[in-house]
Amino acid sequence: MKKIGVLTSGGDSQGMNAAVYAVVRYGIEHGMQVYLIHSGYQGLIDGKVTQADAKSVEDIIHRGGTVIQTARCPDMKTEEGQKKAVNTLKRYGIEGLVVIGGDGSFQGAKVLSTKYGVKTIGIPGTIDNDLAYTDFTLGFDSATTVVINSVQMLRDTMACNGRTCVVEVMGRHCGDIALYGGLASGAEVVIVPEVGYDIDETVARLKANAAHGKTDNIIVVAEGVCSAEKVAADVKERLPEMEIRSLTLGHIQRGGNATLQDRLLGIRMGALAVECLACGKTDRVIGIKDNAVFDDDMLEALAKTKRFNTELYRLANKLSQY
Ligand code: ADP
Ligand code: F6P
């Protein structure tokens, strides 16, 4: 394969740039011409394509966001949009495409491969960690690191005021950011969609902690459950004496430098994607299991159901008992 393209799509995530870097440099190393497709599927439809050289990806490994831009592109769900996307690939002679994105972006990749025969390789780029076939997705580690740093900062002020703070974190329908972030920052309550929200349990935990002399608490709630404001209002209704604040962390979770884990993951996944294309593989997704990167059949991988880490959830509950 002589010409390959790479795009980033959907919600950006730290580590996407590291993957783009590896696809470009490793592709060139394999004697390929590598094309950057700007602004995800929208750029593919509109023909926003430039050829990369090694310098194009200089000094990007660490950076959050994606230097080749991203987009949510409704047109890609239409036949007209898909045909335009395929025409762009034909016009540039691009034989293989690396799609870096989340579940939605992989649906687009699936359409391109199954309906139009485009050789596609998916790299999981999303902070949500919501893809079942892989232990981790690009950006999850960095976003969760933002969560734990934020909780630590909040703890300073909550502790000296004897207050409780509800922190809402991202993740769409997946509770991993809340679970890992809550556990690693010592949050007193972690609320995730996989388990559900029970205000009686939350209040019981806060009361039990108060009985042991604890005056400050952090409650981490995943956005897939409800808002921080709702949890704060529910607690206030039951415990009017409690001083409570709420905060939605929001897009700060997608910003800042990628952690070591996400840089390595991006580089390793990008390199494997190139290797797959170099030997003519198609319709594959790249993942990581037990610290080994692998490629798997796209359709089979996407059909898997995500398993919630009940062991970590149990630990989060046990360890937060004051
Ligand atoms: P993410 O990839 O982060 O999950 P989205 O769900 O927004 O983000 O999907 C990103 C893009 O992937 C969409 O804007 C659209 O262009 C494309 N996409 C999503 N679902 C499909 C689909 N069923 N068919 C074709 N393209 C899709
Ligand atoms: O899928 C990644 C994600 O950051 C989700 O966690 C969040 O719900 C969503 O994207 C936010 O989307 P937007 O950037 O379009 O506001």
C-alpha cells in the first residue's frame, strides 16, 4: 500500500496527536505517502486533505486536542455524504484510512469498509473508555488525571470549610471516568450509570461519615447518571444542615498535555495501524489488553458488550467508609 490517510473524529481526546504522529512518521518509514484529512469526516467529504511530511507532526506528541481538527459530521450518516467521502479518497488515490475516534466514528469507518470497500483501521480515541474490546481508549488516562487533580484542589477548600462538593464528570453513558477518578482521589461517594443512583445510599454514607467526625465530602457523579446540581439538591433536601456545593468539570477534562500512558498508547496504536495497512489488513480496530497492543476484526470488536469493573467499584465503596 503506497498512500494512506488519517483523520480524527468525534470528541477529541489527549493521545490523538501521538497517534497521528506515529501514523505519519511510521507510514513514511514504510515508504508510504501519508495524507492528513482535516476536520474528521467533514474534511473527508469536503476534500480538506494535505500530504504530510515528517515535519508536519513535529512537537505534537504531548498536546491535547487534535492538530488535524475534529468534527461531528451528520452528513457522514447520509449516502450522499458517504459517496463524497469515498470520492475524495479516490481523487487522492488513498488506499487505506486510519480513523481515530470513538464509537460513533467507528460506525462511520464500518460503513466505509463494509459498503464501499475502503480499507479502514480504527484507533480508539475517546476519553469515555466506553469501547468493550479494549482495556483503554486514548485520552481516558489524561482526562481522569484532570479529574483527580481537580478533586484534590477542591478537597483543600472543602476540607477547611467542612463542606461537601458534588463533582460531575464526563463519560457519556460510561462510568469509568467517575469510577477510576473517584477511587484514585479518595472520593467519599462515586455514582455511575452502570450501578445507578440511590439517594438513600448516598445520604446514609454521608451520615455515617459525619458520625465518625468527617465534615467534608467529595461526591463524584458521572454525567450519564444526572447533573451535579441534582445530586446537590437531593442531598440538601435530606440533610438541610449540610453545606454543599456543586461543579461540572466539563471540557477541562479534554484539555492539557497527554499523560505518559496516553502518549505511549497513541504511539503504539498508530504504529500498529500502519503495520496492518502495510500488510493489506482491513476492517480492523486497534486495542490494548494486558499491556499488549493488538488488532481485531472491526465488526466482532464493536459487537462486544462492555464489562463494568465491579471490583474497582467495590473498592471505591469500601475504602471511602470513614
Ligand atoms: P465519537 O466518535 O466520539 O463517538 P460521535 O458519536 O459524535 O463521536 O461520532 C463522530 C462522527 O462519526 C459523527 O459525527 C458522524 O460523522 C460519524 N458517525 C457516527 N455514527 C455514524 C453512522 N451510523 N454512520 C456513519 N457515520 C457515523
Ligand atoms: O465523547 C466524549 C465526550 O467528551 C463525552 O464525554 C461528552 O459527553 C461529550 O463528548 C461532549 O461533547 P461536546 O464536546 O460536543 O460538548
